[in-house]
Amino acid sequence: MGVVGISFGSPISGAGFNVSQTVSEIVANLQNVEIPWKNQLSATNAQDTAISNLGTLLSQVSTDMSNLTNFQGVMAGKQGSSSDPNVIALTSASSSAVAGTHTIVVNSLASTSSGYLTEITNSSDTLSGSLTIQVGSGTAQTITIGSSSNTLSTLATAINSAGIGVNASVITDANGSRLSLVSGTSGASGGLTVTSSVTDTTTSTALSYTSATAGANASLVVDGVSVSASSNTVSTVIPGVTFQLLAPSPVTSGTPETVQVQILNDNTAVVSSIGQLVSDYNSVISAVNAQETNNVSGTPEPLFGSPTLAMFQEQLLSSINQSNTQGNIGSVTQLGISVNNDGTLSLDTSTLNTELNQDYSGVVSFFQNAGSWGLNFSTALNNLGNSSPTGMLTLDLNANNAIISSLNQNISNENLLISTQQSSLTTELNLANQTLQQIPANLNNMSEIYSAVTGYVNPTL
């Protein structure tokens, strides 16, 4: 601890000294005891930041692995194609779809039942009567025209509001307006049966119902099996696959064209996901390598020489290189993944695509089977990271937090002690300063007394 002196100037001048400055110098000297604590606190906080950054980067690798090890993840993805997209358009292939080829012949498309009432010249004419509508084998519903539904427009609104499974609208052209009815259910089961006793009271014209389109199911042959579908969107014929019927199959020499629908594993998505895994893993390794150097000012990085960093790096490299005992793929090398000298990875997408094409199920097993490389690597990531309460980085952060808490408490206690001392010093030095400032007056009084007793007059007074 340094030495702080008090400069009194001339003791008999009466000027005293600067109490505030003197106290500040003494307090600053007392605070020097906190410097080692604050230096350690700064270093520990810097370590925490570096460790948390590693944890964040590692959690992204864990997320990548979850996508690959999840049974419903990227490995389950499918893509498909149609040999004649003018006849059949493939809408989707879910994870439940099985890779393979299917043959489809579309004999006819599904249709939706529809019809209309006799047209009238003026759509605002007043109507009367009722309309009875039955959808398929459902219960017939009667819409009675009242004061609030006595025009084509208000009648259409009343039908739509009734919720009877029919969509009503008014169609107007050069010949006039008519009420159009379209079944809300496609196919044969949605056929409309309509009885009209509606009259245009303005012109005394009866408005009869005309069926325009009969509801019919689509007819197709899938893999040699005759299939009937109520909609042109077919989702139950091939498990996990939804396709749209756009037109009947063209007929050549009396024979309908066969459309090939092919369901494939989504190799592109898998390659992309593994590529993302490699990229995120390399970000972790790069962050580790960066901690093993000095920064631009020559100061070692926060985790330089840390046993935790060394163990973290060793276990991470060990887990990526572990062998796979499940399935035909023994290591990441067979997937085109190689380890570089600095610990980062490289991915040969050509090798990976070849493996996916030759043994897709083997790649799935490599990531997803019990005891597989994928599940073991995911466990290793969990044991290393800070997302698990027992992860290596979590435990290191907890240890650092305990140190930080202790240092902060030491600093807080010391500041409290210094604050008390500062208050006491201020009081004492103020009293001392007052004494110094009173010395000239006291000397003058003493001189006067001396002169009175001796008759001596001090020429300086």
C-alpha cells in the first residue's frame, strides 16, 4: 500500500489544508487492496463470455443433430414427380410415404353437383315461395322466402347462412340474373336434389331449378387397382402422398396413358442438413482454436491454457471420430466427412450422395438406430454443452459464477469498510483543519497577553 502524506503548508498561516483532496487520496490508497479482486473478476467474466459463446455454438450443432436423429426429421422427408404433370400433379409426400414408383391411369375426373334457377331480367325483382335442397342422402332443408330474403341476392345470403352444405351466388350476364347453387361436397355423395316453388312476383314467372352438373366420383386405376375418389385431390390412395387429378389420361390407340408417380428420398435436404452440421461444428472448433492464441494486443485469450478447454476439445474430437457399430456405415468417413489438421471438418458431397443413393437406409441407421454414431454423438454434445445441468460447460460456468459471487462480496465488503473509514477520516481531518486555521488567532492572543505582562511590543504585529 502506498503512503499518503498531508501537506499543511505553513502551519501558522491559517490556510489549513484541502480535506476533500486528502481524503480522496487516502481512499484511493485503501482501494488498492481491491485491485487483485477486480482483475480476477474481469478475467473470470471474460472466461464466462467465452464459455457461453462455445455453449451457444455447440447448441446449434445439437439442433442440427436433432434434425438428423429425429424419426420425423429431414431423413423422413420425401419428394416426388409425375411423368405427366398435365394429368397428375404431385402435391406433397409426407414422412410416412415410402419411396417407390406407382402407376396411375385416370379414367375420369370427379365433379361437383351444381345447378341454377330460371333467370330473371331484373335481379331486384321481389320473390316469393320456397326452395327445398337436399345434399346427397342428407336431410332435405327448406328455405322459405320472407321479407328479408325476397330478392336473388338476399335469398343467396339466406341459403349460405343456413349452413346446409350448399354455396349460393347470383350470376349476372347479358341475358339477366340467376341463382346458382353449388354443392359443398364434391363427388357422387354431394349430389344436389332441388325442388323450387319460387316465383318472381314482379313478373309472375315461376323459377324452376335446372341441374347443370351431376356430382360424380373420379375413376382411376392405381397400381392395377380400380379406385373411386370423391375429389380430384387424392390423399388416401398412396400412403403419405397427395396428388391432384387434372385431366383424364390421354388415349393412344385405344389405350389410356399410364402416368408414373415416383416417390424418392429427399437426398438434397439430407445433404444440406449434413452440410449445415459440418459448418456449425467447424464454428465450434474455430472458436476453440481462437482461444488457444493471443489477441491482437498480445494478451492471451480468456481460456488460453484452460484445462476445461483442453478437455472440451479432446472429447469433441473423440466423439466425432468414434466408430459406428450399427449398420453398414462404420464412420463419418464413409459419408464423405474428413477431419482436417486443425480439427475442422470437410464434406465431400459427391461421396455423400453416392452413399445416399446406394444405401439410404444405412445412412438413416447411422444417425438413428439405438447405439448408433448419431445418438452417441448427440449424447456427447449434451454432456459437453451448457444446455444440460450436468454438461461440462454448465459445470464450469457454475464454478466461475461461485468465484464471481465471492469476489463481488469481497469488493462489496471492502467498499463498505472504506466508506466507513472515509466518513471517519473526513470528520477527523475537518477537526484538524479547523485547529490549524485557528493557530494565527491563538498566536495573536498569546502575543497580546505577553505584551501586557512584559510591556514588550512585537514589531511584527
